[in-house]
Amino acid sequence: MKIQFKINPKMLIEVEGSDEKELIMKLMTLDDVFGHDKCEACKGTNLRYSHREVDSNHYYELICKDCGAKLDFGVQKKSKALFPKRKDKVGPEGKYLANRGWIKFSKDEKYED
């Protein structure tokens, strides 16, 4: 089975699966990564995806070109699928971040390890 799905105003995806359950699982994963059409910090729609590699570590982000906020993506250990980081720590003890995970860097802000 194949379906086409307009995941956001700028993107049409085609998904192939053996049955409806497989299609839904694939759509859920793709929607988590590509379903964003606005920045949750400034509501701007001028977004771009980014990938960086530093010391063999890969970083995946969605960046707002209007305000500079970014949404970081993590990588699941087993499936290697991406997911938006919406909590400050992994696991149930993490607290949800403001702006649904969109973080705007401030040069005056101090970070603690």
C-alpha cells in the first residue's frame, strides 16, 4: 500500500507499508519530525532543517530563520528514528520545556551542567 500525505504546507510525503498499522507507525514518526509549520517561540514560518556533525556526534535541528530559535531532535536507541526533544531530560522525570521544546539562545543566559 502507498499513501501520499501533505504533512505541512510545504511538504508532501509518500509512505509505503504492508498494511494500515505500518502506514500509521511511519506517518507518526514522520509527522513528529516534518509536521512543523511554525516556530513555537515567535510563530514565524521561515524554517529550515539542519544537521551538524561534531566529534562523530550527529545533531539534527529545525531552525527558525526569523528569530533563531531551534527545536532539537533526539535519536531513538533501537529504531534510530528521530523525535523532537520537548523535555529537559530523557525519561519520565524530565520537565517539559517552554514553547514545546523550541529554544532561543541568549548570549546572556548562563547554563549549568
